[in-house]
Amino acid sequence: MNSEQILAVDDKKILELGEQLRVAYQLKKKLRYAGTRDPLVHGESVAEHVFALLFLSQYFLPLEDPDGKMDRARVYEILLFHDFGEIPNGDVPYHLKTKADEDQEKDDAEIVFKSLPAPINKIGLERWKEYEEKSSPEARFVNALDKIEPIFELLDPVSEKCLKTLKFTYEMHIGKKSKATEFFPVMRRFVDVFSESTKSRGLFWEEES
């Protein structure tokens, strides 16, 4: 299916496509170094998140860029390096992230990339900054993909529970996703359909009135 066909299909078909894309996520449950994880509590590493992005990019990039104007290799490099600033101090959910957290992550990224051998240190930092600044079409695509990736994670019944655990409201969920996908209609379509589906099932946290 091309992008025009996807934009024209009904919600049920979009949900079916999402389930199909979710199949590859099973690889994320193959733990490294004989590790263990509680299967009743949502959890994933940053590396697993990057895998999901790389996988989803294979589907969405040709749809959002059918003429092939974007540099595919550049997209994959940005995907690979965009979260390296989280290596020293971990990930902070964006609805809880403060200015201090953002500044710390920038400092951490500089330290991490300096510790890497050439030429990875240079290209990695360049791509990390490109993503942070959204200074290229490739970076804006990656930013949009990064924002929508959790909708596929939430297809897991275990994962969907985290919305209430983290006190994550519908407004928090939809805000950045809508902005990031403004110029990416196929990803926006998935966001709209899956967000309404998630909302209709009462999975978002709601503040008491």
C-alpha cells in the first residue's frame, strides 16, 4: 500500500497494520546475558527502543518520502545515536523532564561522544545535535518517529498499564505527537487512530476533578 491508500483506509485497517508491525517487537523480549525481567511489569531498555525505531523506519520512511529525497543512511545514523545522551543517567519521561534534566543530558552527550573512538565520536555527536535541533528533514522524520513509537509499545496489554502508573494523560500523550507529525501524514494517521482507540478504552490517567 502506498501513502494515499493508507490515508484512505478505515480505522480498522490502520489498527490491523499496527498489529502487523508489532510482531517484530517479540525480539525485544530476548534478553541479553541470561538476564531476567518481570513479565508483569512494563520495561524496556533504550537499546530496545532504538531497535523498534530502526524497524519502524523501514515501513514509514518510504511512505513519508516516496521520492527518496531523504538520505536513508543519515536517518539510520540519527536513529542510532539520538539517545546516547541517556547513557550516564538514564531516561526521564518527557512529561517529567525538567530544564535541569535537559541540560544534564546535553553535558552527558558531550562526555559520551568524546569517549568513543573516531570517526564514531564525530559523526555521533553531529547526528545527536542534528536530532536535538531538528535541523534537517531526516532529523524531523526521526523526531516524529520517536514520538509515535510508544503507540506500538502500548499494544502490549502489560505495557498499556504504564500510562496510569506514570500519570500520563491524553493531553500529554497527544501534544508532542501531533506537533512532531505535522508534516508526516501517514504517521499522523496512525497517531490519531491509535490515540482515540487508547482513549476509548480508558487507559490514560485522568486527574481527579
